[in-house]
Amino acid sequence: MVDEITCIECGCEIDSNLSYCPNCKCNVELKKPNKNQKPSSKQKLFNHPIWGIAYIIIGIWAIVTGTEWYFYLLGVVLVVFGIHKLYITYKERKNNPEV
């Protein structure tokens, strides 16, 4: 027996082997959440706290060595973004210790 799922758009019961709803033609695979799916390697790479530290270091370097006003602005933006990135990464790791 094949499992049936309900389409989120129209409420029609459809076969779980189909990738779209035959009634409303919406994509069913995008609507099904898969909680056991691991993040891709690209997501893991950019969620590492070293990126926040790198943004802070590059921002400080732009502030210290900058001779024009836009270098100072770029440095401040990078430092703030780096602190934000570290905070978000810390918060995600605190909520999900498996990552």
C-alpha cells in the first residue's frame, strides 16, 4: 500500500510517489518538510564562527589602514556584521547542539 499525503494548496489526497499534485499542479516535494535532512556542506561552511571573526578582523584592518571615508564606513559595517554573524552562530549552536 502506498502512503497518501494531503496537498497543502487544494486539500486533495495524492500518492506520496508523485512530485506534484494532479489537481492543482503545485509542487509537493517543496511543501513536505524533512526534519531529518542534514544541511549541505555549503551551509555548514558558512555557519562556522570563524567567518564572524574574519569579518571583524577585516573590518578593523579597513578602519586602521583606511585613508578615505568609505574605508572607515566599510570597516564599521564589517565589524558590525561580524559581531552579528557570531551572535547568530552562537544562538544556533546553543539551540541545536548537534551542529
